[in-house]
Amino acid sequence: MPLTFDAKLGEVRHDWTKQQVTELMALPFNDLLFKSQMVHRANFDPNEVQVSTLLSIKTGACPEDCKYCPQSGHYNTGLAKEKLMQVEAVLKKAAEAKAKGSSRFCMGAAWKHPSDKDLPYVLEMVKGVKELGLETCMTLGMLRDDQADALADAGLDYYNHNLDTSPDFYDKIITTRSYQDRLDTLQHVRDAGMKICSGGIIGMGEREKDRMGLLAQLANLPQQPESVPINMLVKVEGTPLANVEDIDPFDFVRCIAVARIMMPASHVRLSAGREEMSDEMQAMCFMAGANSIFYGECLLTTPNPEAHEDMQLFKRLGLRPEQRIEKSDEEQEAVLSKAIAQDQEAKNPLFYDATQADAIASVQH
Ligand code: SF4
């Protein structure tokens, strides 16, 4: 069935209706992927993927009750809790990540919101990572406007704060903060002049209309997020969603494709859940328009495919890490080739372990 609306696909729009999203989602799979691939090609190099490293700077004991999250203090998941890392230790990790090819360094803390006591340390981290020449991103929970201003002044480029799901399904997943709280934080981030990283999680038992509701919320924000992480639920023993039914992988790919079409200029990120995806499914996600990943052994506290495997997959698919630093493709390729060679020699993980063994999962905030 052809689309009944004639909006030029590839246009950034903020007036997506439920009907239009439903029509996109209902397209035959090949038609949907064809459209999303065309939109992708019109806006990005289709063979480039932005690569970020993620570090948990404070792990576990979070007062929020997000039902998917092993870091919530409401559930017993056996996760080792850790206090806020020292600034120097964070900068060391960032330098290692840069040396191994990362262009963006994301720091996540399991907080409801940053406290006034902790914020100065966080600001030092931002300044230090920035001085290393990396893009900076943080996810610290809710922000007041003055906190957002302070982070922006310190040089923070991106703030991650996910909407998680549709407004309708939201209270089945989180009760300790409201949807409006999340929207308010995103507004503070925008008002402070920072870029937004915001997405959600697929596979929490939501209906298809909730997935569409999430994508419509994100696309219809006054300014679309520059980065849109689409996570596939990682089921963690001890959380209330440990036994939820698996999502059909094609439904996940559909979400990526629809996100690409609705947010044509945003980076759509494959985030948590990649370790459960086959190479073929990841390749299909890249074809559908995903163009950003995290690497490192773990994604905050849930396992992430080893970076080595990521780079092998990149090679097999002819993908390249997106450049940020003013380096030529040749220079960047040389850095990556050297890292792969060293990895093979040392039988060590290729890229810096963003998790420090037991420290890392997907903070969705
Ligand atoms: S997702 Fe973030 S806010 Fe929610 S429990 Fe986990 S760490 Fe806390």
C-alpha cells in the first residue's frame, strides 16, 4: 500500500501524525528499507558510522525505579556499586579511548540528578576530556536549568537523556520521574545550547503503537535530537523485565528504518542490545539507517560486543568510523589498523574497556 501522505521523505518535520507513522511502519519490509536507505544516503555517507566510547563514572544504587535497569537501587541484580570516579582516572580512560580511535567520550552516572556536591567534579571531567580533543557527552539524570548552563559552560557537547518509550506506556516502566520531567530536562539542555542525545528502548513489552509514539515524540520535539539511541532491551536477572517476551528482530529493524526517515539529519545509534544481535541483524540495521554505535566490552553494565568484533564487522561491510578530528581517512585508518594489529598480537580487547570489568550497563536515564 503506497503512503497516503506526500511529504517529501528526507525533510526534517515536527508534525508527524500517528497515521503517518503507522503507514511507514506498515510498509512492506523491502519498501521501508529502500525508503530509509534513500533518506540515509541523502543526508550521510552511507558507509560511515560514528563511534563513541562510554564510561560509567558512577555505578549502581540509583534511586530511580526504571524497570529495565540493573543500576536501580530498587532491584537486586548483584551489580557492584561504585562511587563517583576520580577526575584523573576518568581523564586517563578518555586518553586511552582517544588513542584507540574514539571521537566522542560519553560519561554516565546512575543518579536521579547530579548533586551540588558532585557537579564541580563532573565539570572538571568535561573540561579535561574536552582538552584532550574529544567530543564530550554526559548522562547524569535530570538537570535544572542552572546545571545545564554550568555543563555547557564547561564545554559539554551532548547531553543524553532518553524518553525511553511512549507517554502512554511510560508509567509501566518508571514511576519515580514523569515524562514531563524528561521533556523539561531536554528543554534545559537545549536552552543551554547543548546538543541532545535522546532515544528509547524497544522490547520492554510495549505495543507497536508505543514504539510509534516514542518515535513521534522524538521527531516532533521543537528541534530533533542530534543523536537518537535505539536500544533493544537487555534483560537482566533481578529486574522486573527479566522475563519479558523477545522482540521480533525485524520489528526492531523497522524501528531503526522509521527513525531514520522521521529524523533524517540525526545520528541513529545502535546502543544496548547489540550483543544479542547477529552480524546479519546489525548489518540490516546499518542498511536501515543506523549510523552510530558504542564500542568497548560493555555498555555501562551490560555486555557490549567486543570492539574487536565491531571492527571486523566494519571491515566485512566496508564501513568506516566517522571522522571528527581533523585527520585524513588514511591517518584514521592507520590508527585503527595499528590497533587491530596490536590487538591480534596481544590477544587483548582492541579498544579500551569502558567497563572496568564489573562497572558497566546501559544507563538510559
Ligand atoms: S536508567 Fe538511569 S535513572 Fe533509571 S535506574 Fe538506571 S541509572 Fe537510574
